[in-house]
Amino acid sequence: MDKAPIIEIKSLCKMFGQFRAVGNLDLTVHKGDIYGFLGPNGAGKSTTIRMLLSLISPTSGEISVFGKSLATNRNEILRRIGAIVEKPDFYLYLTAEQNLRFLGKLSGLDIQTKLIHQALDQVGLLDRANSKVKTFSYGMKQRLGIAQALIHDPELIILDEPTNGLDPVGVKEIRELILRLKSDHNKTIFLSSHILPEVELIANRMVIINKGSAIIEGSVHDLLNSGMLTVSFSVDDTQRSQQLIHESQLAQSFLGITEHHLLMKLSKERIADCTSYLVEHDIAIDGISSTRSLEEYFLSITRS
Amino acid sequence: MFLSVLSIELSKIFSKGRSYIGFGAITILVPIVQAAMYSEGEAYFSLFTQGLQQQFSFTGTFLNGYLIAFIVLQSLLVHVPLLVALVAGDMLAGEATGGTYRLLFTRPVSRHIIVLAKYCAALLYTIGLIAWMSILSMGLSLLLFGPGELFIVSNSITVLQQQDILWRFFWAYCFGILSMGTVASIAFMFSALVENSIGPIAMTMAIIIVFTIVSALDAGFIKDVKYMLFTNHLISWRLFFEETIPIDRILLSTWVLGGHSLISFLIALYIIVKKDILS
């Protein structure tokens, strides 16, 4: 059964003068999705997110969130959304706790100190609750950005590059937090990121946009498993293996050959055929790895 | 929700160091004037009234708390606009500079309410500043110099009896709030136009200087329109110290200043409501 759509964007367009930042964009995010929103710089990701949060008004098109039009139900919708938009900017002259208290209040809640501390603890900033934000590093501000997005317990969380500026430990923690938000609290997460392996690791659905329009949308799994993969065979005799594969015409192309590795382009279905063929011809195979990455996919899609 | 946002805006104002510059400046400036008048006041007053003393007979001393408070009020036109613009000019531009429009405008509060709350917070700050000035200048001066008759020389000489003064000061301070509220409104409007905090302060002061110069000119068309310039009415608080208070002139000044304030606010509101937040 199809899950309820949380975000529905139809024919969305934004013009800045003669420049078309977003043109005819359609996408649907369902309840419980971790939805990857990908695209190269200038593709229109931030403009779309800003339109989703009513920071900028669309030139044309429709945005519905929670089944209601954003144009006519702005406040009701924003009450149920938590968001980070680009850089994590805060009132630098206030403490982390004061910032969260003010932002919670603006969301219509009388935020208790306990809740603020809980949110700060979630992002590892509890011990800095009373420090002014001007003393925070970029990474700490980014964590505080996530805390402010969660403080009012929103159903939909929009995260624009949430791991920017974080160290590897921080990236891992935020990734785990996002997964926890989905699994434990059934939150819907709209995640824009340039860190493609991250989207690959946590998103279940994604869209790739370029020049303001969606190029491809679907399940991350399906999209990554369609088309050609880069497959590496670890074999005892690379020269002979190459010759055999060449004769069999199983591989589309060879990408490289080293002393023990043979790298080639293969469809997913052909991996088993190649393996059997080599084994039948007495080639010892130590290992097979396919290296189809989202990055490669992303580049091939956006370049084409 | 409006009161919630207003309390947040006031808390933000009083969490910033720059908001205390105005209070600090007044706290320093007023006692300096008082100390100077305490030590040199008699000599200064004699020198100032030298010509008059040849024609009139002066009994007692006119150097009293009311006169000092009156002198301090004159600084309204010179110093206080800058102090007011320092805060009012930062109300919206500060959010743009800090990138915090994104935090504010992604909350379930309409932009109308946010702008109105910010504007009211700037006006409340202005009221606080004038109130502090009145407490210091009037309260402290009366303590130091005691009360007495108020001797004012402008186009004519006015001597106000001691029991006829306090209420005039009350209305003069109220009018001072209106004057400085207008300056705050103009700074607030400029604050909506630009994305840095210095711009609105510089623009407000530039407008005051230019309009003041234009107001001083008597040439042709300027003569006909200069009554509409707000700078012409900023010192209308002085009208409350005339023997017979010219109500019609006070009302005109109130309309002009009120009109400038309202138009400035509406322009700021329109700009922010229509603004695409790209910062």
C-alpha cells in the first residue's frame, strides 16, 4: 500500500529576472521516507528548499505539504516542520540554550529547559548549553542547527547539507541520528547533500535535479542497481582472464588491469555469467567487488 | 503570539552590547552637563544674560534643576538620533547580516507579526532611552540644583513659574518620544532595505543632516514644502514651554512626525513581506 505523500511539488518554477533557478520541478516525498535531494552546485536545490519553507515565493507551480497547500496554510505547515537551511546561523550574542528557547517559543511552544537539554544532548552539545554561540566552531553550530530543527518535535525534517563542517565522528553521529529519527520516531526526512555516499547509506528514495528540473527520481536501491556497474575480479591470471572475457564478449569494456585485478564494466546480471565462465576455464577467483557508487551514477546522470 | 515575539525581540535587544551604548552615553553625558553647570553655571548664565541684565533687574537664581533639564533636552536633536538609529537600524538589517532571517521566517509566525513586533521593540527601546534621559536630567538636576523658575530665551523671553513647569516637561518628553520614534521608524525602514547594520545608521543621519540644511533654506519651493520635512518638527517639544501653548502647531508636528513614522513602518513591512530570503 502506498504511504501518504508528505510533500508534493507540482510544476514548480522560480525565476530570478530572466534566470530560471527552478523549472517545472515535480517530486513526491512519502511519510517515513528519507528522501535524498541531489544535484550539482546551482542545480536549484537550495531555491527549492527555500520555497518549501516559504522563504521565497514560487513564480508558478504548487507546493503541498501534509496534504495542504503551502500558499494558504503556511503557519500550520511550518509548525510541523523542522529545518536547517544552508549555513547554521544563530544569534551569536545568545547562548545555545537561549537560541533554542527563542526558536521554540517562535514555534508556538513554551519550551521547558529539560527539553532543550534533551535536544542539546542528542547532538552532543549539552555541556555547552550556556556558552554563547559566538564561541562555537562551525561544526558545533551545525549540531546546534540540527537541535533547533528537532526542538519542537516536527513530523517533517528538512536538512540542507546537515553534515557540512563536521568531523568524521560527527558525520557518523548525525547519520545515526537521522536513521534513529526515522526508525524510532517515524519522521520523514528530506535530505539535501553533496556527500553522495551518505545519501546512498541512509536515503531510501532520491531525486537528482539539474538546472532546476528533476532528471531522475526513484528508490535509491533500484536506481543504483540499474545500468552498468564497475566490477573488479581478483584472479590468479589476469592476462588469460582478460583474453577469455574478450572472446566471450560478456563485458562491455575493460577499465584496467593490474597484476591480480581485472576491472570492467558489467551489467548486474552479467556478473554471475562472467564468474561461471572464468571458473569453467580454470581461472581461480579470490574475490569480486562491484563499485557502482552514487557518485559515479550522479556524475553520469548530470553530465548526460 | 505577538507578545511572545515582542518579548523575544526585547530580550534580543538587551542581549546586545550596542543597545547599552545609548544608555551609557546618556549616563555619561547628562552628569557632565550637570557637573559643568554646577561649577561654571553662574558665570555662564551671567555671560549669557549680560545684555538682558542691562535692561532688566534679575532677582534670585535661574540656574536650577529645570533649566538644566531643559538644556539636556536640547541634545535630543543632536545626539539621541544617532543612539536610536544604532538599535533601530539593526532590527532587520542585523537579521540579514547574521543570516538569521532563515531562522525567523521558517517558524509558524507570519512576517507581519515579526516585523510589527520588531518595530514595537525598537519604539519601546526609544521610550526607555528618553525615559532614562528624563530621569537622569530631571531627577538628578532637581537633586543637585533644586527647583525654581524656568527662564527661556528664544524669540522672546519666557519665565515660567515653578508650579507651571512639571507638566510641560512631561509633555515635552512625550513629544521627544514621538520625535525620536520617527527617527527610529526611518532607521527601521532603511534597515529593511539593506543587509548591513551600518547602512541604516549612516542613511538616517544623512537624511537628518540633509533635511535640516534644507529646512534652513528659505528659497522658493523649499519654503512651501519644508513644513512637511520631519526634521522641522523634531524640536517641537519646545512649543510646550511657550507662555501660551500653540496647540495647532503641536498638532501639525504630531501629524507630520506620526505620518513619517507610519509610512516608514508600512514601507518596511511591505519590503519584508515581499522579500525573497536569499541571505
